[in-house]
Amino acid sequence: MLAKRLLSIFKRSPTPNASSSVRPSEEGVKKSWGRKAVSFVLVTVTGGVALSALDDLAIYHSCSSKAIEKAKNNRAIIDAIGEPIVKGPWYNASLAVAHKRHSLSCTFPVSGPQGTGIVQLKAVRNGEDSWISFLRPRDWDILIMDALLHVPENEGKQQTMRINLTEKFAPAAAACVACTDCQSPEAEKR
């Protein structure tokens, strides 16, 4: 009997109340405005995500292109995996940007006729933030860059090596000058 009553409740068509203050035409207008607002929000969020993805792809392309040029000019990498050195696909790479897109950490695959590897780098961006800089390619200074290479040998074993591609800078002569003018607060009390 309870099942029959529940079934009859769900089968009934909703009838508008005569005492209701909202007319059916006003309900339709409110529903259409709500649908338009939800559609606008969804389109805006989707557009923002798409722009962010395109910006990340542009960042990846500019920094990895600079890194692959350094790798192609390194004799140790050429000896290990051979020439030509080819950058792997973007979807096998990882990219992490930080500090309002002024620094990044990137890892991408490389390959050659004799082996494969992964290039890891950390870089900082030169320049200012503006709407024009969003459209132009960015100039990245690579701070740290390593290549992890896997080279197969004759017996099926793999040789793994790490090659540091970071340019070594000689320390400036003025950088190691001891400070004799400054004294700690404890030394001044004596």
C-alpha cells in the first residue's frame, strides 16, 4: 500500500499554486538568467585554463630550446648518445613555474642514435611583467643544467652517466675579501 502511494505521488504532474506570488513566466526568466550566468562562468574558467596551458607550453618551448642548444654543443653528450640530439615530445616533459613565472624547473627527454637521456634544468627569467611580455618569447638564464644519459652496451647492460652542463664561473677577486671594518657586538663590548 505504501508503494502505491509513493508511486502515485511521483506520477502526479506538478500544478502551479494559485496562491503563489511568482508567475510561471517570471520563473522561466529567472531560470534562463541562471543558465546564462553558469554558461558565462564555465566559458570564462575554460578560457583561463586554456590560456594558462598555452603560456606554460610557450615557457617550455623557450627554455627547452635554449637547453637543447647547449646540449648539442657539449662534446661529452655528443660522445655518449651521438648526433643528432633530438628533444623528446612536450607531453613527456615536466614543468614547474614559481615566483610569478620568474623561475622554473624543467625536465625533458633527449635521444640520439646511441642512447637516450633526460635533461634537468633550473632557470630564471629576465625582463618585466606586462601584457606585451605575454606575447613575446621570454629570455631565460639557465642556472643549473644536468643530463642523465642511458647508453646501452654490447652485453645488454646500460651505462648511466650524469653530465653537468652548468657553466663554471671563476669567483671574482673582490668576492673573498674579509671584512675588517665590521665587528660583532660582542667584540665591541670588550
